[in-house]
Amino acid sequence: MIISMTGFGRGKATVGGTEFTIEIKSVNSRFTDITCKMPKMYLRIEDRIKQKILSFATRGKIELFVTTEQSDDAEDVEIAIDAPYLRGYLSCLNELAEKYGLRNDISVMSVSRNPDVFKRTKSDDESADELFEKLSPALTLALEEFFRMKCDEGARLCADIHSKLDYIEQLVEKIKARVPETIEAYRARLTEKIKEFLDSADIDETRIIQEVAIFSDKVAIDEEMVRLGSHIAEFRSILAENDKDIAVPVGRKLDFLLQEINREINTTGSKCNSADVAKIVVEAKSEVEKIREQIQNLE
């Protein structure tokens, strides 16, 4: 399936007297950028959390937030002072007051506002495996909701892109229909100008036919139309991956293919010397840009 880079998920679970609330959100990005914000004691399992996230997302700017709260039936929490940290913290505060002439109003309450001064001794004794196991139920719930939203968004984007491709194909058919009209209009203008220039009705039809043939060759867009049709068919084939049960990253591939579609439309516009065709080409390019904006959100 094709999934969006945009998603949000929230999971909550209570394990061992600790209630975990985990939220994860993502927006589009060229690369994979994962940021985890969580209590200090869980930082040592950050890499494992990121690896878990990568099984649900391959690209995007992703932020994960972990908050914990002790439930009413939790065991008494053993808290101790982080003495080495506290010594360094107080030294910095004293230096700040002395160096900049600030009032030194250090108190127990002001120091206690820094949560890093304290540590939970029981949690510090827990292994990384134990911490990850406690966190996993809430993390799994958050990631499952996150992934569902990405899938739903991806399906909506695919449907919208299909409709825009349909419209581009309709515009392409209009361009094809305008080419013979453009050639005939050129023949009529050429004949009229020659009549005015020679001021005579005796016109060399053979010469006109030759000039029209040369013009027809210049404005021929058969090759562009074939390549454009091929690119659009390939684009649709990639979007068909949305019907599969596994996530398929296609964003970069579609972006490249869209550049080729845009190039063929530009070439068609430059070849067809017609105001009507120019208007259709502008409209087609507008639809291409709309599709480009959409695929920026696909993994």
C-alpha cells in the first residue's frame, strides 16, 4: 500500500504502577528525522524506540513524546539525590551569581524545580530490556494508530492523484485534436499572405503544400504524446501498489516520473504554435503541479 508521511497516533497503558502516554506525529520531509522527547531514565532505550518507529515509517520528520505518571496503586517510588549532578549544578549557579552580580537566592525549593537533581533508584536498577518492555504496550498502540492514519491519508491522496491524471489525459486528447486545426490554420494564413504579397490569384499550390508539410513536421507531437502516455501509464501502475497489503515507499519514484511528464507537456507546448494549445498546456501544467504537491506527502 502507499502511505502518507503525515500521521498522528496516541497510546496509553499502565504497566507496573506507571501510566505511560505516548504520542507520535509526523510531517513530510525529504529524509528520515526522528526526535524523541521522554523522561531522562528512558533515554538509554531511545535507539530501540527509533528502530520500532522505522518499522512503521520510512521517511518524514517524526516526533515522539513520552510522559509518565504514577498510578494510585503504584508501589512507593524510591527517589535519591543525584549527588554528582547536584554539585555541578550548584557550582554553576554560584558562578552565575558571582560573575554577573546576581542575587544569590538559592534555596531547596528553587533547586528542586530541576527534575534532574533527583533520580529514581529503582528505575536506575532496571535493565534496558525491562524499561522497553514497560514502554512497549503504549508505544505499540500509538504506532498502530499512527500507521492507520498514514494509510488512510495515503489512500485519499492516491484517489485525488488518479482524478488529476484523468483530467490531464482529457487535456492531452484536446491537444491532439487541435494539431490538425493548427496545421490547417497555418495553411490558410500562408495562402492569404502569399495572395496579398503577389496581389494575384495565381499561387503555386505545390510550394504551399511543401511549406505546410515542413510546418507539420515541426509541430508534430506524436513522439511526445507516446512518451507522455507511457509515463502516465507507469504512474498509474505505481499507484496501483496501493492495493497491496504491505507499505511501499514510492514518493521519490513518482516525483521523478512527474518531472518527465512535465517535460513532455512543455515540449508539446513549445512545438504547437497555437494560442488554444498554449491554454490547454498551461492548464495541464497546473494539474501537474497539484499532483507534485500531493506526492510530496507520500513516503
